[in-house]
Amino acid sequence: MPRRFHAPDEQLPPASLVKRLLAMLYDGLICIAVLLVATWGYTLLAAWAVGFDHYMELAEAGALNTDPLLSSFLFVILYLFFAYFWTRNGQTLGMQVWRIRVENSNGTSISWIQALLRYMMGWASWLTAGLGYFWMLWDGNKATWTDRFSESRVVSIANKKTD
């Protein structure tokens, strides 16, 4: 069941591009730590599965430099990280610091499907040199590609209680 952040008729202002980018920078640093821990766990499990000596031989031969299973695993881990925070309280740790939140237009938390759409479009937005985020500078509703694609929005809650 979606969590209600505020009354449906209350419209919070869209978050600025600067706040969004600063929250992304902050979250990026946290993601590095999450990816390091996830890679460590994956490596231990993979080494155990094939044998530690054989795994070391593969690593020394460079056979593990492009592991599509590890890449896929890390991609899913990042989705779970973001989706957990977005669907639970609408804020990642970086968003909490910069007092912004992702929500539906009626003031409720987004669904896991919306989180997946935001996550996927976020990658597309960055792969186009950030155009998906800079799009809000020309958009009449101050919406990014991720906002439009997931039918959600990022709002500023600087004067609101986050309870």
C-alpha cells in the first residue's frame, strides 16, 4: 500500500536541478560503497563455487575482467538500493540531505514498477550526457525524463516535515 506524504490537493514545488544533481553525487558515493560490498560478496561466492585456487588462476589470467554475471548482479543491486528507498519513504540518503523526495502527483510513494522505470530511464538520461536531467530546464513542468517516464516527480520538501 502506498505511503501518503501529504494531502492529495497539496502541491509541493519541483526540486531544482542543482539539488537533484547534488543528491545524485551524494548517492553516488554511497553506491560506490554498496557496489564494493556486493562485489566482495559475489567474489567470495564465485570463488567458493569454482574453488579458490581455480578462481585465482582465472583472475590472474584476466578471465574475470569482463564478467557479465557480476555486471548484471551489480545492476540489480543498485536497482534494489534505489527502489527500496524510493518506495519506502521517497528518499535516498542523498535526497534526505538535500530535502527532496520522489512521489506521485497525489502525494503518495511510488511503486516498485515506477522505481524500475525511474532507474532504467536514469541510466538512459546519464548515457545521453545527462540530457534526461537537463531536460527539466526546458520542460514547462520542470520534469526530467525519469519523472515523465515513471509518472512521478521529485519535489522540494525544505519547509515540510518528512515524517
